[in-house]
Amino acid sequence: MKLGIVGLPNVGKSTLFNAITKAGAEAQNYPFCTIEPNVGIVTVPDPRLDVLTKMYNSKKTVPAIIEFVDIAGLVKGASKGEGLGNKFLSHIREVDAVIHVVRCFENTNIVHVEGSVDPARDIEIINMELIFSDLDSIERRIDRATKMLKGDKKYQAELDVLKHLKSEMEQGKTAREVDLSEEDKELLKDLSLLTLKPVIYAANLSEEDLKQGGENNEYFKLLTEFAKRENASVIPVSAQIEAEISELDDEEKAMFLEELGLEQSGLDRLIQASYSLLGLISYLTAGEPETRAWTIVKGTKAPGAAGKIHSDFERGFIRAEVIGYDELIEAGSMTAAKEKGWVRSEGKEYVVKDGDIILFRFNV
């Protein structure tokens, strides 16, 4: 999963990204690696892996991973090439979802690029640049579909969707806000529209406001109201706190969060919200060589899940031996679970669930 972090200058985006990349540096099996200067890989938190590693005495633990891309250069005029506009707009096309960092704190020492704090205005600035870029893509596709229509009437449906979308977006709407059917979205799939990508708003709060969940922060309330237009989630975070957390080991981190009255770090909440937004779940494999989490889309059937491990597993799929994580923990061991008859043999139509522990049987 690849998430793009966007936001205006001085909203805390770089502080948050730097905290994320430092967090990644502590991951044992997937250390933070710089694919490019603006890309970081971190592990997905999953306490179930630690429990299974102890149960199986696994030599290695491999969590699921998530890739964060720092999309810098988004300023007014980015769609026309201002700043690093063209380069970073192309980076957004490659991500699965967007984390939009919005400043919701006052600080006279950190000058806002627009001179004042205003979440709705800040979002609009970013969105308009993305809308302008999308409109360029839509207009080019309309020209192409119009030419193709002369020889093939099937392009009429595509043309109708494109013209409807163009009309709505010229009014300042993102593609997310336009009423599109699943069939419409399928027609637009290869356009990779920036404003059709799912978004999570990260409300960057002061430490004090974060402790209260943003309840007394007017900017946070405004942002929450704005996000309802797109049916988007708002996750309260503090980039400064995330930066401090990233310097701590696991035990210190837990104590620090407890002192703040927080159950999870902002990074963990963002990852969980992203999984939910994209409809992702994790199934698990466990044994002495390794315990590992595998990310799949909710609704994936057993052969497709097996294909995540290796294409041979999917091609030669025979059956899956499955037990839920909670059942295994209750049984105390796989041997005990089998004695109780809790390990099921599932076929090709089985839909994998989050937390399933699976052994695939296959023959190629």
C-alpha cells in the first residue's frame, strides 16, 4: 500500500513525514529505506504477530509494510508547473490514497504561507491544483473519445461520463464529490484522476488540543465539517508529538503515550484508517521459520490470497487449512485446536477474513 502525504508549506507535513521515516528505521525486518529522497517504508502495527512468534518460536517476524510518499511542491500554480508541481503531481498518480495534512494550530513562530490558519482555504488551494490537473487529463480524453466515436459507438458512454465530470469539476468539485456509479469509475480507471483518490485528512493539532481529541479546537471542527462533503475521515495528530515518539524505543513510546492519555500514536491511527479506507485486511501465516502478515483486499477468496505468497500457490491451489486468530489463542496451540476440530479445510470459494491463520495446500 502506498500513501501520498500532501499539504501546504508550514502545515507540519515534513515534520510528520520525517517522524514516519524515523519510525521506519526501527523496524527489524523492513528498515526504512530511501527508494527516493521522498519515500519511506514502515511496518504495519499488528500485536498478533508478536504473540504468534512466541507461540511458534519463529526465527523471523515479517509484518505487512506501508509506503509513504512525501508529495512536496504543492503550491498555487503546481498544476502549471510552479515549484516542483509536474514532478510531484505525477507522484500522486501512483499512490493508493492521499493523507492531506491540514494545520489546525496557532503558532506565531511558524508563519503560515497564506498568512493565517484556515483549514477550508488550505484544502481548497491543494484541491484546486489537483482539479486543474485532472481537468487537463479529462479534456485530452474527451478529444480522444470524440475522435474514436466516429468509428465506434461504444465510446459514447465514456464521452458522456467525461463531459458530466468536466462540467461538475469546473464548478470547483473534486471527482470524489461528483455522483459517479461504479460503472462510471471503471470507465475512468486508467485516467488515474488525482481527486478521485480516497483521502484522509490529518488534522495537525497542538499537544494540548490532541489530548482533548480536538474537541475545543475550532479549526478541527471546521475541518471535520468540510470533510463531510467528501465523506472523508479526519484523524487528529500532532506532528511534533510524532517527531518525539519516533526517537523513543517501544517501552518509552508506550509510557509517553500513556502520559498523554493516548492509546495509539498518530502514525498507527493513520495506518489503520488507511486500511479501512482502502478495504484492506491482513491474514497470517505462522511457523518456526517465520511468522508473517499478508495484506489483501477484503472479499478476496482463498486462491487469490494464496497468490500473494506465490503465483504457484494460486495456480495449484487445492485447499486452505484455516483457523481464526482468537480461536487459536483460546486453544493455546495448533495441536490443541486440531484436537478440538477448530481447524477448517476451506476450498476455492472461501472468503478470507482478517486475522485468519492459513496453511495453503497446493500442487503444481
